[in-house]
Amino acid sequence: MSFWDTFRIAVLALRKNKMRAILTVLGVVIGIAAVTTIVSIGEGAHRLVQSEFKTLGTNVILIFPTYDNSGGVRGERQASLSSTDADAIVRDCREVVAASPLVWTGGQVIYGNDNWNAKTMMGVGENYLTVRNWDLEAGSFFGRGDIEASSKVCVIGQTLIKELFRTSNPIGASIRVNSVPFRVIGILDAKGAGLDGSDQDDVLLMPHTTVRKRINGTAFDEVHGIMASAREVSTMGAATSEIKQLLLQRHKIDDEEKADFQVQDTTEIASALTMITGTLTAMLSAIAGISLVVGGVGIMNIMLVSVTERTREIGIRMAIGARGRDILRQFLLESVLLSCLGGLIGLSLGTALSMAAATAINTYKPDLEWPMVISIPAALVAMGFAAAVGMFFGYYPARRASRLDPIDALRYE
Amino acid sequence: MSEALIQLRDVRRVYEVGEMEVHALRSVDLEIQAGEYVALIGPSGSGKSTLMNTLGCLDRPSHGSYLLGGEEITTMNRDERAAIRNRRLGFVFQNFNLLQRTSAMENVELPLMYAAKMTSKQRHEQAEKMLSLVGLGDRLDHHPSQLSGGQQQRVAIARALVNEPSILMGDEPTGNLDSKTSRDVIRLFRELNQTQRITVILVTHDANVARNADRIIVLRDGEIVEDTDDFEHAKRALEVAPL
């Protein structure tokens, strides 16, 4: 019997029992819908991570001090990174375009009668905006002279304008940071939410020397980190190792294991985050996949009932010349059709669900800009999986049908 | 004499029911020539259904040889026998055995689907021809439930004939029909036998069917006890148990 005839017979058989067909495939529908939704959300998270790293700068390298813990006692905190390290990196590492020291601080920002606790208050070098691939909306950034003179000038993010200045022009205004007066000289472009959903525009940037001396009150040239940017994403590996070699040499350390700093590039962090989202997606998909197996068992159950119900039909077909494999194919195709039907419904449902999820996330957290992802390969894999479930669980009932004795089958009431 | 269409040599069929052995056919030797019209009669349990299933290649004898058109059936596997059924045999059953919720046309087309390649247009034409032959040319799209018993049996006969088999087998083909439609069906068998030279083999309880046959074979306890062209002989053999 030709495939087309077999197909037609299978479709007719399913149409005779529409309700039963729908109920039978419910398990597969739920399984495929769940997998599709989870994969779509996982893929969305993945894209989000990637696009966030683009706003951070895909070529950013971070250097942090590490402290020697040998002997079980946390050693004297020593200034392992200094701003001269940052200068040296720019000067000596050919693959590095720019580098900026980072000095954290915190506290209250006061303007007139308003005050605000900015999330990020940081001392940076004159190259910071180059490193971060960030621009000014208005005004100017502080230069080398301001750094050397520890000038009391600052550049503010968009959130501070909203919170402190509202309508008045902040450029040239005087604000107080932990009671030290600063003059606002520039405004940063809006950057939106960061990876963790936090506001990247809630930021106040000052010369690192000013923060260290006037706010933190440290005498030594000690920085909390250095941020550098490589010439290109492709040469980040080279830039990273250049920085490592340079700092080892500068800090007079022979053994790389004993380095008093660590160098991370954002691709590493990005891939770590991607791995986490990927693992989560895979795990949840596997759990949803269990529903597929349950759905498959449901199909097998109904196909067994169907074979018993249609014993006589099978007998008739055999009497007029159907071979075992004709019967096998007929029932196998029927169960594969069933599961593919379930797959198709599940796929539509899953797509609708992931669209709803994306919409919900974007309504709840608009600045995340959660991407809606419909993956064609994932859809194909889901359909393939549904077909495989039908094939696997339909085989036993179909084989049973094909093995019936024609005489017994004809006599069956 | 030319080789017979059907040749049975010492055919036996033993069923094992638990510990017991049931001898449905003890030893049957039989030859049927092409174009014959044969009735198999006998009381219940005489083995006529088993003989019919054997002749119809649905069952395989436990012992002996069955040559159909020169081909040995007993050594064939399931699929080979299915192909023989499809190509050379047409079946008509007591309860018609049509597929429900399937049109007359599609029922008749079914054997063609399992046969060699044929376009669906050719199939339609052939099925339509057969339904017209049995006088149902105007009922092509009717489902079995929309047809009377006699009409259903005609559809079944059309289905049996559609592959142009050499043998038409009927298992109590009039068993579920009233006497008038029975007569029509019998007439149809006779006509097919005479005009198309189709070999007809019928199992029956119906005296009218048996009387109409050219040759009557009487079975009792798994053996042929009479093989005659005279219905009265056969009737006597049925009534009197041979000693």
C-alpha cells in the first residue's frame, strides 16, 4: 500500500474519533508546550545577557586585587593595585586602548534641599568613558589635570538629574558628596538597566584621586580595580596576557600562582552567565520532557485500545490481502500522526505562552527590554521529538495488530 | 486432463486445545478444476469452515500439500499467503465484513490498495465497474449502514471481484439474508461463474445454495463423505451417518 493511501486511512481513522484523539495527545501537547516555552525564555535570557555585555563593552577587561590568605590568616590588606599600574597598562600593553583605575565609595549626594544615595559612586580615570564605550550627553569629562589636582568635579548619570535636579540645569551646579562640595561638569548618556536589572544611570563619577584623598581619606595610591579595554574583541586573550605579564613584572612576582591580582575579561563572565542560563534551560526542559514520555504512554494506551476495537477491521484487511507490514505501517502512522498533531498544538501553545511571558516581563520590568525569541531549530527539534515519541510508543500496539491471526481477527466480536 | 486449479493431498488440520488435540480435518484429498461451482456442506463441526479457511489461504494445514494454480501454499509465510489472497482469491462472508463508516466505493477499492501499483483514478474506475456489475452503480458513496443486507453483500462481492481473482469463496454468503435477496445473490454467483468463468466455492447451510451448485462436497467429522453432482445424493449423505 502506498504511503499516501496509508496516510489517508490514518487520517480517516483519527477523524472518526476526534475527541479521543485530542484527549490522547494532551500529554504531548503539554510536554511540547512546556519545552518550547522554557527554551524560548532561556534563549531570551541568553540574548539579554549578551546584549547587556555589549552595553558594558564587549572588550572590557577587569583587574582586581587578590589578597594572600596563606596561613589561614587574612593578611594585612596591602595596596596591590595602584593608579600607576593603570597608567603602565595603557603605556606598555599594545593591545590595550585605554585603562582606568576604579575607586569605590558611597554615601549621600546633596543638592539644595534634596538628597539621594546614588548606587554607584566611583572615582575613575580620565579614560573611563573610552573604556566603557560611553558618551556624554552634555558638558565635559574631567581630564588629566583634574586628576592630578584632585579637583572637586563630577559627572552624573541620568537618574541623578531626575532625583536631584528635576528641571534645573545641573551643569555648573554645586552638589555635596559626603559634605565635600563638587561641581557638576558633565552628564552621561542614558544606559538603561544592567545585567541584574539594576539602574546603570544611577551613577556619580569623580576623579579617582579626589575620591581617595578627600572622601575615602586614604594616603596610599590604592585602587579597588582597574578597567581596561582591548583593541578588539578578537585580541582580548592577547591583551589579558599582556596585562598579566606586565603586572607580575611590576609587582615583582615570579610565580603566576602567587599573583596578587586577578584579570577577568567580560567574555569569560559572559560565557559563565551563558552557561548558567543554558544549564537552567536544559534542566527545566528535561523536566518538561518527562511530560512527553507520559504523553507517549497515553498514546500507547489508546493505540492498544484502538487495536483491540478494530480487530475485526484488521481481520478484513488481512483477508483481502493486507500484509503484516501494511497493518504495522497503518497503526504506526496513526500514532505518529497523533503525536505530531500534539506537537503542533503544543508548539503553537508554547509560542503563545512565551510571547505572553515576554510581554509580562516587559510590562513588569520595562527597562530590561526582554527579547521575544522564536527559535525555528528548536521548533523543528520539538516536532521531531514528538514524532519520535509517537513512533516509539506506537510501535508495540502496531506490531501487535500486525501479528494478529486473520481467522481469529475475523471472528472477533 | 489439465492440472487442477486446486489440489489438496492428505490435508490434515489439528488444533491443540490445552492437552486435547482436535482433528478438524482428518485427511482430505480434493481437486477442483478452474470454472467449477462447488458447495461445501456438512453439519456444525464437520470441518467445512476449516477446509474453507485452508482453501482461502487464511489457515495453514498441519500436514499435507495444497497446490493452488501449481503453487505450494503450505510452505508459504504469512506475507506470501496475503499476496496470494489478494491476487487470486475473493472472499464473501456471512456478515459481509465491510468496513463501517467507509463508502461502498472505498470498500471495493481496498484490495486494490494492497495490490500492485495502480493510480487512484484506475482504482476508482475498476471499483465503479465492479459495483455496476453487481447492480450498485448508483450507490457508490453509500456507507454500509445506509445499505440493505442484500446490497451490503453485493458490495462485498464487488470487493471480492475487484482484483479479478480466479476463485470466489463464500462462507455462508446467504446466511444473513432473506430468501428473496438470497436468491438474487445466488443468481449473481451463478452468473459470475458462467459469464466470467470464475471458480466459485461456497460453504453453506442453505439447501437452495447447495442445490444450485454443480458439485456438492459433504463433510463429516473432518472427512469428505460424499462428492457428487446430485443434490439428492448429498442430502442423503448428510442425513445418514456413514458406519
